[in-house]
Amino acid sequence: MNRGGSGIRADLLVENASELITLAADPSKGGAAGPRIGSSMRDLSIISGGSVAAFNGRIVAVGETHEVRRRVEPVPDAEVIDATGMVVLPGFVDSHTHLVFAGSREKEFIQRAEGKTYLQILSAGGGILSTVRATRNATHSHLVDLGLAYLDTMMCHGTTTVEIKSGYGLSVDEELKTLRVIRELDKLHPIDVVSTFMGAHAVPPEFAGDTEGYVRHVIDDMLPAVKEEGLAEFCDVFCEEGVFSVRQSRRILEAGLALGLLPRIHADEMASLGGAELAAEIRAVSAEHLLYASEEGIRKMAEAGVTATLLPATSFTLGLGRYADARAFISAGCPVALATDFNPGTSPTLSMQFVMNVAALGMKLHPAEIICASTINAAHGLMRGNQVGSLEIGKLADMVVIDADTHLKIPYKPGTNIVDKVIKEGRLVVSEGRRIVS
Ligand code: NIG
Ligand code: FE
């Protein structure tokens, strides 16, 4: 029955949200469909008593519930979710993870407790290199199984899009193995997976003492092989004292760009090397970590529109005693995103909610800024801003229903999963915080 309106068909309706956080661009404020910067990060474009309708996985209507009801015509078996007393917002976009690896590294926590630093453990052949050994020994299907389980946990915590980097293979064959696992995860799991090649994550034992030789291997052998199979969209480098220098990072990222892989960079995490400046010069899509970014680097990143992807769970886990200066990036006009950095060494959390808690407590960000950084800005930092990150007509119907009546409660309860439901491309995939197996 057409209710007299235009009769837009809907197979999913989420209704009566106490707050529907749309993060929609506001044309009256010149709101372009870009990331939010500065004070606009505090504006979530909230509709109280809001509703979203979707058809075939895409959003077809957004507005107050009575208005949406008037405009759409639910198909006979449409799913209708009553979100009374709940907050509904776009699915979280986790734009920086190292999710494909084998083994775990809890013993390093003891070494660090005894005073060894992260880089000392790495230069003694541990850290990333111990995960490289375990990952090389794992089969494709074992890595797929591990990855699917991690993705399930992420989804139950509200994540609907994830970036995954390679970087625990560090040879042509092993990096290709990892990237094929990433491709398989995207096929098999409801979460959308974005792939990044990070052969320059560490120098493997075969090239110990010959970082230059390894850089050439990455450029001459790995990048063309990755390109040939179309396995990655981005290229990333660990630009850090004792790992890859600014010059080496630039060469690798430029070689990647020449093959069409867009640059991202782990920059200025443990020391101020000039990674932020490099990110601006080569117009990286995103620079990440940034605890020691210089004022100049922050300014240049803002000018170049490079997303600052901040990873507070990593600072927390490493006990670094400091966080990236999120406020300085926001004041400078940089789009700021937040991500888990999920990996076995520096951030074994799968939960964007935990990241949001730490961002509130450690970085003193406002709840609205945190939500913006975990949705629309993260989506833009992955070049997915036209598909996900806000609840707007035409975008994917990726949504989270939170068991709270105001968004202020989202970063408020550390260690508690407050996600009730997750909708991925219009399909209910998590209910009462648990994966629905269809
Ligand atoms: O982003 N910093 C380099 N890479 C990861 C850590 C990887 C690991 O320790 O296994 C990071 O923190
Ligand atoms: Fe990382």
C-alpha cells in the first residue's frame, strides 16, 4: 500500500531513536561532503526521535520518525527496529589496524614492565619480528580463521569498516600471502575491509644491517608484485628512528604512488623525525600516531588536508605517558580520526569504544569530537567518505544502536560494550551485543 507519499520502498526501518546522529553535511553552513574540521567536529547533526530507512543496503530516507514513515513504504517482510531510548549512529570506521598475524605477545608486557622500551625489544629481534616468525609459520587458512574471529569481535563492538595492513610477512611471498588473507576476509565477513601494503614495517632478519637493501627490495620486488595482483589500495611505512628514515619512507611511498597506491604513514610516534612534514609534502591521505609531530608539521598537514589518525590505545598500552596533541591538530584545522591500531604488540584491543574512552580521558576530546573522529573523519581518511561515515541518503546503511539515551555516554564507561545492535548494509548482524549467525 502506498501511504499517499512518494512510496519509497524500504526493507529496513530504525525508528524513534532518542538521538539519531547523522553527521550529515549541512549545506546551509556550506557543509561540503568532506571531513569535519575545527569546531564543526562538535556538530553531529542530531535528529531527536529520528529514523533511518534503507533498501537493498543503502539509505533511502533520514528524518524524524513520523516524517520518514510518511515518505517510505515498507516492503511486507521489512525489518523494523524500535530504538526508543537509544542512540543510533553510523557504524565505526576503524581506519588503522594490523589485524592479520599469528601468535600473541603478552610476554613483552613483562619486558616493558621491567624497563625495556618498545624499540629496544624490536632491535633485539623481538617485537614485530617475533610476530613475523609466527605469521610466516601460519597457513593462509589459519590466518583467515583468526582474522574472521577478530572481525566478529570488532563488529560486536560497533565497527563496520576496517583497514588492515600487511607487514608481518616482510618477503614477497609472505606479504602476498597476508594481502590475499586480507582480500579473503573482505569476501567472507560482513565488515568492509580496506587493504594497505606495509612491507616497510620492519627490516626482516635476512636484511639485518642492510636497511637500504631491504628498501630496494620493497620498491623493486614487493610493490610491483602487490600492484600486479591488485591487492592493496594504500601503501604505508613505519617512519621511525632505527626503522625507516624520512628519506627511505619518501622513496617507498613515492614508488607506491607511482603504481597507484595512495600513501599513509606511521609518523613521529616515538621521536620527532619529520614524518608529519613528509606526509604533507607528498600529500599522504593520512599520517598516523603523531605523538611527536612538530608545530610546523601539524600546520603543514592541515594545509595539505592530511588526516591525522590518532591511536590513543597504543599510547595507553605502551605506557608512553603522553598522547598525540589532538587539540593542536583540531585547532590547526586538520581532520582528526581515531583508530584502534589493533596489533599484538602495542594495541591488542579490538574495540573502538575503548579507543573512544581513552581519547576522552587521555586526550581530553569532547564526546562529539570523538564520535566524529570515529565515523565520518575516519571514513574520509580511508577515501570512503562518499560511502560510509554518516547517515545520508545513498550511503551504505551501516549503523550502530547504542544502549544509551545520549551520545555523551558513548565514551563514558570504559571496559563496557554498550553496543546493542549493529546493522551492516541494511542487515541486522549483531543483536544484544552478539553476532547473529545467518
Ligand atoms: O602501529 N609502530 C609500528 N607498528 C605497529 C606495532 C606493530 C607491532 O608491534 O607488532 C603500531 O604500533
Ligand atoms: Fe600501526
